[in-house]
Amino acid sequence: MPLSTALKKQYRSLGHKLNPIVTVAGNGLSEGVQDELNRALEDHELIKIKLAVLDRDLRKQLVQEVCTSCRCELVQEIGKVALLFREAKKPNLRLTNLPR
């Protein structure tokens, strides 16, 4: 289910203070990176990732690939940093970046 504009705006303001948790480098989306992304999304729900790829088109393609493989929503993409959201099945109130 796509995020509403108001919810994206709220998540962008929450994501402003976050630091990137996962870095996706030139090797792309390996199995280890996918596992770490899934773990981070399950724990924190709202995460920033850094894409260490110089080519702009390749970065956009990589973000789409991450969103598809991890079943998450792209909230915002600025330069080499993307803000992703996926609702956790059992949110941990101590780890989540969302107010509850």
C-alpha cells in the first residue's frame, strides 16, 4: 500500500535526524546486504541507506531494486542517500524510529 503524501512528509521530518544504517556499494544488492536491510527495516521501520555508486541512473535503478526485493517504500531520495519505510510485523518499541 503506497504511503500518503502527509505520511511521507511526516516520515521525511523524522528521517532528517537519522544516520545511514546500511551502505550499498558497487557490488550491488548481495545476499548479505539484503539480509542486513531486512533486519534493519524489521527493527527500525524507517531507515536511511547510503548508495556508494557514482552513476545517477544506476543509483535510481539500485533504489528500485532495493524497494522491490525488501518490499519497502521509498520515502525520499536525495543524492546518494535514500529513506526507506516498511511497517514491522511486531514492532519493538525500543528500536523503532517511529513514535508510538
